[in-house]
Amino acid sequence: MRPEVTEALMKARALTCEVTPLRTDCGRACGHACCLPDETGRGGMLLFPGEDALYRDKPGFTVSAYDALGIPALLLTCDGHCDRAERPLSCRIFPLLPKWREGRVRVVRDRRGFEVCPLLPSGLGAFQPDFVEAVRAAGEVLYQVGEHRVFLDQLHGLIDGFSL
């Protein structure tokens, strides 16, 4: 993996490590739904390029290929409990995503989260402003690196087609 990919990833992870969607445990609002397996018994979060290296042989985490989206991706599953500092970037920014639009990085709601997150229907105003800003700042870093830009653009290409 190119050093720029890892550097951008680590910076984005640092920007989003200390902020959360709410000042309290947002998992209380949804019963920690984003940490639970789906109806197929599978769950997890997509890993950003190069992030799998952080979870190789790490107890409590499993990395697997994930092709259900139609793009090459890796999925991280966990035992349902972990320290925030251990979480992948997708967990740290969920249920929001940075998106390149109109010449700059904006923050959008991740349509995949509408099934599990009761905050999403209320718009970005339901989230702590520092959380939204951290997701935007992480996006600024990620969109400067080709591999992350391609990953995010492919992801948005797929989820923009999901109905709300």
C-alpha cells in the first residue's frame, strides 16, 4: 500500500476518534443496531483502503472479502463490543459519509443507515456539529488520495441508488 494511502487513513481515523454522533451513547437510541449482525447473521463495516492491515490477527475482529456491493471491498466484523479507538473508520463516521459534490467535500447521510439509525430521518441537524465537521474534515483528507477517492465514489455510486 502506498504511504499516502495509509497516512490519509490514519489522519482521518484520528480526526474522528474522539467525536460521536451524540453527546451520549447513540447506541442507546437504536439498541446498538449498527454493532449487531443483520438478518443473514452477518454484519460489519466496510474497510477503507489499507485499513485491513490494522486488523490482521487482532482478537475480536475478522476481515473478509465482501462482494455484495459489486465493488471490491473488505468487511470487518467484530464480536459486537470494542473501544472506540479500535473501531474502523466506517464505524467512526456512521451513519454519515463524506461526499465530493459541487467542487468540495460535503457530509451526507448514509442511506444504508436508515434501517438502523433513528437519527437519520431528522437530517444532519440531529447530529453534534463537531461530529459532522469531523466527518467533513476526514473527507477532505481522504479525497486527496486516489485510492480513497475511488473507494468513496464507488460506494456513493452504489448507495445513491438505494431508496429511502
